[in-house]
Amino acid sequence: MNKELAPSGEAIFRYEERKEDFTLASGDEEAIKVISDHVEKYIGKIDTVFHEIISDLVHLDILIVKPTKEKNYYTLVTCGMSNLPMTVPEGADNFRFAELVICLPSDWKMSDEAFKQDENYWPILWLKKLARFPHEYQTWLYHAHTIPNGDPAQPFATNTEFSGMILSIPTTVDNANDFFTLESNGKRIHFFSLIPIYTKEMDFKLKKGADALIEKLEKAGVNELVDLKRKSVCKASFWNF
């Protein structure tokens, strides 16, 4: 892992390819129940679970709550990222355990057959990729952290120009503050949302800082509910801000 500074003064970390061997992991039934109960309490009944067959480092399932009349979108939550602690900096011990959340429109194609196409699968792929990321690279994920899709960043799929993710606090959940933190068996698990962002937005964050980008996203009403048609909250040139 190499660190450099962005023009904003914030750190940029570049991670070298993982050299460790595959480490087989199995699910923690007690943890699965605790997280599932938490999701059903604050989001809704879990309709489907995408089970991981063979797992490296941590066993990752995706819990899916179907659209309802009140919440006309799918909610997807990782289950297993918190089986291992993240490697957090000094003073951040309360944030060693996390899970991730993203929401998809009600017309999103959610079948196994549909997931053979990148255009339908990329949100699920990135949930799993980022849930395993801290354990692969002995690092952590936290509010306002951004992760690009490559260097330079490339679109996730042909149906979108989104090319990175930023972590935030879920806003689609009722009683979001209570949902955000789960206390269980001495663990404090935090549920962060994933928000897909454009390259222009990533560039703006590097120039002006994470807080400035989060402020723009919040002002525009952008949250973890994926909107393939949304416009960038940032203009093409930094000199226009």
C-alpha cells in the first residue's frame, strides 16, 4: 500500500495486488441471524439471500428486501463483511466492523440469468468486492471513502458512466440512526451505504475534498438508491465552482 496526497490534502492510497493465498471461509450462523434480524427490523422482510458457494477470507451473502408500495426499490445488504475486523487507524476502534447497503430500482433485473450480464450484476459485484476489500488489503472503509473502478477509472458497465463508489450513511432506511449501528456480542457493526459516482465527481473530491462532494450529493438528493439517469453534481472544470 502506497500513500500520496490529493490536491485537497486528503490521502490517496494505492494498493498493490494481493499476494496471499486463497483462505477458505465459512459462514457464521449466529452472525447471519443477528444481521438478518436487524435488516428485517429496520428495512423489511428478507425475500432472497444470494449465498456465496466458495468464500475467500470472509463468507459473504447478500440479503435482499423486495420493493413494497411504501419503498418501491430493492434493498441489498451484505452479510459477512463484519465476520472479521478491519484494520483501522488509531482512534477508530469503534469502526472495525461494517456491512454495506445499496438500493436498486424496482425494475432492475434480479434473476440469476440476468446477472450473467455486467449491466445487471455490477451493483452486486461491487457490494461483494468492497465487502472483501478491507480484509484483502489490511485496510478499512469508512464514511466518505471513495474507490474508483481501476486507475484510470472506467465505467462499471455499458449501461452507465458511473466509475467509482463513495461510502455514506444510509438515508433510505426508516430510523436511519438506529439502523446505522448494531451492537451484538461485544461487536459494534456499522452499515454504510454505497453511492455510485462519476469520474467528474471523483475528480472533484480529489480537488476539493470528500466533505465538499458529500455536501453536493446531499444537496442534489443523491443517496444509495441507484439512478442510472442522474446527472453529475459536478461540472467539467474545477474553475467553475
